[in-house]
Amino acid sequence: MKSNWRNKTWPATLLLAAGAVISGAANAVESLPGGPSVRQLNLPIGVTKIAQEQHFLHTVMMILCTVIFVAVFSVMFYSIWKHRKSVGHKAANFHESVVVEVIWTIVPFIIVILMALPATKVLVAQKDTTNADLTIKTTGYQWKWGYDYIKGEGEGLSFISTLDSSQRAMSDAGARGDMPVDYLLKVDNALVVPVDKKIRIITTANDVIHAFAVPQLGLKQDAIPGFVRDTWFRAEKVGDYYGQCQELCGKEHAYMPIHVKVLAAADYTAWVDGKKKEAAAKLDDPNKVWTLPDMMARGEKVYASNCAACHQANGKGAGPIKALDAAEKVLNPDAAVQLHVVLNGQNNGAMPAWKQLSDTDIAAVVTYTKNSWSNKTGQLVQPAQVLAERSK
């Protein structure tokens, strides 16, 4: 009797255990507002008209294709079963049927036209970047995004957006368990825009092909070196919206997130004012003479944000990435040798150019590499040297 009870209850026990595991996994992962959702199968509805129309088109097309699939295969399988040889049916012998030919030519043509018309309308609307309230150039770098506010409120602002260093540290440490809901999507500088304004996005790249994509905004535009392309969006709701580079751009492809912060008009104006004051405070005099300790402290921060991803925190490099520790060009007493590489890149873009950094930041990071790890050269590079090398 006891054995029989166990035999009857073990399936229920197994189901309860499985349910507990699934429930625990679900509780460990949460949807990110403005970003990926748990068990998301469809496109997000989004907060722009374009995103909403994309979602509608995708849903309608899926339904239409499913109906056609079911109808065609139902007729086919019914015909096969109903007219099978085993019940005495014999195959008809005919050459062609004009009626059938006309039907299966005209009907698919009509279906394609009905699908193409709304899709074309949305596609054309996506490319209408006229009368924009704000124009921002987004430049893809290996592996970060650069934002330049070209026209509109905030004109002149420029900054680099990089994966938050704390999340990169989690990834490098192989962290497991509870991850933050914005894991690998948190950045140090978000792209900030006003709500209910037409934002034109100009995309290009500094090294390889990237793709600027934010699903909630209906955005996906390739960023190609040497080319300028554009798209636009108008967010109807304030909030934070997330995306990633959607072009396989190298080993750090998974660490190239996009964070767009949509603010109310007054909040955006306040952000612009604060950002301009911040930029003015950071505007260094290229003729200022720095001390070695101050330059090393600044260089460590610049290196962590821009160089450590490839050359590693210990300067040893990895795989094809050359080490900076004990490197000949780093140890060279002529600082211009290393400055030329940092400013212009080398190896066909494998080492990207870093002209977007300020003269002081470049001087700081070069000084840092010349005096870190086993590179105890004592060399101090000043911003004026970078300015001179930049002007060559």
C-alpha cells in the first residue's frame, strides 16, 4: 500500500519541484522598463508612432502568413489523404488548367500588394528626417558610442558613452546569481533628448560597421565608416530606453549598449545647462603644466574607461591585442612615437584612433602607460605636446 502511494504521488512531486525551479528562475530575472522583457517573443509596442506601426505590421504579417500556411497545407494534406491510392483513387491525367494558373498568380499578387503598401508607407516615414527639432550625430567606436549635438537645443555638446565600469567588472569576474535588471545596459553617459520633439539621428563609425538600435524607439540604423546615414524618432513618453549595437563589430560587441533618456522639456533644458557648465569646467588649458602625480591620477581614469577593455587592466593585452607593459613604443623616450599611434591608430583600425579625446586626456593616458606596471620611465607628457602632434 505504501509503495503504491509513492507510485501515485511521484509525478505530482516532480511537477511541484519543476514549478519551484521555474518560479525561482522567473523571480531571478525581471523585465527592464524600456528594455528587454522576460519571455519576450514579439517586438515591443514602443513609445513612438514608428515603433507602434512596426509592431502592428509585424503582428498583421505574422497572422496573415499563418493563415496562408494553415490554409495551403490543410488543402494539400486533405487532398493527399482523401485521394490516396489505397482507397481506389487514380491520378487524373491533364496538362494544365488556365483557371488554376490565373488564380494562383493573381491571388498571391494581390496579397503581396496588400502587404507592401502599408510596409512601404512606414518605411518612407522612417526616412523623413526633415524639420527635426534636434540633430545628433552618433559615432560608433570599438566599443562605445560618441554623441555630438549638432543642431537644436544643446548644440555644441559632445561626449562618449561607455558601458558602466562596475558592470564590466561583474562580467570579467564571471559573476553569477542575481544580476542588476540593467546588466550590460548601464552606461556612464546616456543620450538625453526632450519628449515630443523630432530627433534626427545621424550615424557613422570610426572603425568598423556598427548599428544604432533602440527597439522601444523604433530605431535601427547601420553606422558605416566613411558614410553618413540618418533616421529619426519622436518619443511620446518620458523614461529610459535601451538598445545595443546590432552589428557584429568585434570581441567587445556585447559591451556596446545604448541608453536613451527622454526628459520633459524643462528637465531637458536644465540638463543642457548643467552639461554645458560641466564641459566648461573640464575645458583644460592645453598650455597648463601638470605634475606627474596629477597626470597619473587622471590617466588611470582615462585608461580604465577607454583602454582597459582591450589592453587589460594589467597592460598585458590579450590575443592579437598588443601588451602595453614593456612595449617598445611605450618605453620610447620620444613621446611623439606613442602619441602618433594614439591619435591616428594603427594596423588598419585594429588599434582605433582616439582623436576624440582631449589633449589633456591623451597626455594623461600616455603618461599613465609610461609609468605603470613595469614601465617605470618617469616620463611626463604635457597637453602641449599632444596639441603639437595633433596639428602635424
